[in-house]
Amino acid sequence: MKRTRKILTFTVLILIVLVVFLVSLPQCLAENYNLTYQLLDHPDGSTYYRLNIVISQSLYSYYQSQSHKASTENDFVKFVTPYALEPIAESLWQIYTDDEDFANGVLMIVHQIPYVETLPAKYPVETMVENKGDCDLLSYIAASIMKAGGLDVVLLYYENKAHMNIGISLSHVPYDARDNVYSVSYNHVEYYVAECTGGNWQKGWRVGECPDDLKQAFTNVQVISLENTEQISPGQVSASYQTLIASSISLTVSSAFLIQGGSIKISGKLLPQLKNETVLIYVQKNNSPWEILQALTTNREGKFVYIWDIETAGIYHVRASWSGNEEYAGADSSIYMITVIPTFMVLLLIFIVVVICLGIVAISISKQTQLQIPDTSLPEISSLKKNFY
């Protein structure tokens, strides 16, 4: 029986050590999503460009964890994310000098994404990674890039047609439209229609052109202003006409377990060793949406350090991310899990241990007392023996 108990106790201890070891290990290293889009220098041009875009898994996961409700005008606006796609706009301005050409370049990009009816609504980063979307999702991408590029853009919603495209304010009437130019006036500004669906990126819709089935509905279109779009995001995509060089980022945490109110050290290193680069520390608590814990700056060795004071108990996941630049693709670190134990549980554990110890002491004292009680039965037996003889 005692041997069985020892084996069981040893097995439990081994399992506990194994669980602690596995919990303290980082999860698998994240992978980036690599995308490529073709561009022309002009809708009727002959010079081709290849735009390479890299999206980190952390940025994709961030938008996946956000609210996807899309039932009101305000809900539509939140899906336009200019900051996250700003590097794409900057790349487009490297080959275009006119706002109409820039807008048509954006349409070339979205026309390369296959049209698939999609529910629920998704953010541009999600749609680009998954490489599919319908009219509203493609419109969100186009509006995000154009707004990031400095253009005045609105969403155009055709409720009766269950359709969406965008309107763009230009410095001039569209020169490259192959049909009558369609526009809508809103707040004394003329917005030219831009259809975002279509699978032919070279010969697809241009700014000012309107699909036949929308021409009658165009007079009743709902214009949705984009003044209150997302101003900042946890990170950005990487974009370049050159093949982006792979980068990496490491992350370590000083402890996988912590008592509520304690502190841990988060540190890591960016390769290549670039100075003054912004590294974002993401945190997720109890499977809630990912949030930015802290934005850190690398030193001349590419290193970063952060001391995190954790006041709330729970299960946390942390990771580091770098958005990259025109030369290097962005990178994500492995994900670490940190278990923060509530203070009351620690106090309860201490109380239980104290009670057990007191119980053991009490049992020991009781046994010692019993051993010290004299045995009076023996003299009586001796006396009986004497009398017998």
C-alpha cells in the first residue's frame, strides 16, 4: 500500500513539473502573410510594377479579435483603416503623380481580389490575407488606401441594391473614364464614383465609371462620411516594389507564473539590429481581443525591455511585433502565456497549509502523550503471580 502511494505521489509530481514546463514554453513562431499585386503606371500604360505586401500574423489576429458588427452607418466606418494600409499608399505615390492615376491604381489592387459573398463584414487586413471579399469589403480596402494617401473619399451605399462602392474627390474631372462620368454632390463637394468589384484589373472599372445596374440607383445613394475612421492601429503592413528581406524578433519573459500585483520583465531583440524602431507588445487576457500593452523603441543593438506591473489576475498571452520597412518584412515573436494568480488564492493556500501543519502537530503531540501514559496492568499481573506461588 505504501509503495503504491509513493508511486502515485511521484507520478503526480512529474505531471505537475511537466505542465509547468510546457506552460512556460512559447507557442509556435508566427508566420507572415505574403501578397503580391500587379500595377500599371497608367490605366492605358505599358509599364508594369509588382507591389509586394507583407502582413504580420499579429496584425491579422488583432483585427480578427475586433467587433465585426455591421448594421449601421457607424459600423461601416470602423472597417476603414487608413493607418494600417498607409505603406501601400506611400508605395503608390512613388509611381503616380496625379490623384486620378493614384485612385485608379488602388482600383487595380482591389480588382485582383476574387469576389466572394462574405459574412460577417471584415477589416481590410483580413480580406487581403484571405484573398476574397464582396462589394463592401473591397470598398473598405480601397477607401482605406485612398484616405491614407490623402484623398477625400466617402462610402457610397445603395440600400435597395444591397451594394457598396466609393466616391472620390479629385483635383479635376476624370480624364480616363471610358463612358459618361458619374458623381454625387455631398457637402458641396463632388465625389466621383469608383466601383471596387470586378476581376479584370487591367481593364476594370475606372474612377467616374458606373455599372449599368447602378446608374438609376445612383441618384438615391447614401453617402457615408469617413471623418471618424480609425486613427491608429497596432501596426502596419509592409509594402515595397522589391522583395522584402525576412526579419525576426525574439521575446522572453522573466516568469510564466506571477502573484497578482507583481512584476515581470519582458525583453527581446530585433534582427536586423536596427536602432529607434518601434516594437509593439501585444497582450490578450482571458481570450479577450488583442490590445497594445506598450510601444517600445529598440536600442542600437536592436534590443528592447519593459517592466510590466500586473494588477489583475488572469491568463495572459503576450507577443512582440515589428511592422517592418521598405527593405525588411515585419515580424512577430512567439506567444508566451503568463498565469497571474489571485492574491486571495495565495492567502487561501497559506491558510490551508497552516491548518494542515497545525493538524500534523496536534496529531504528533497526541501520539507522544499516549506513549507517555504508564502501563499499570503489569504490576497487577506480577502481584497475582506472587500470590499464586
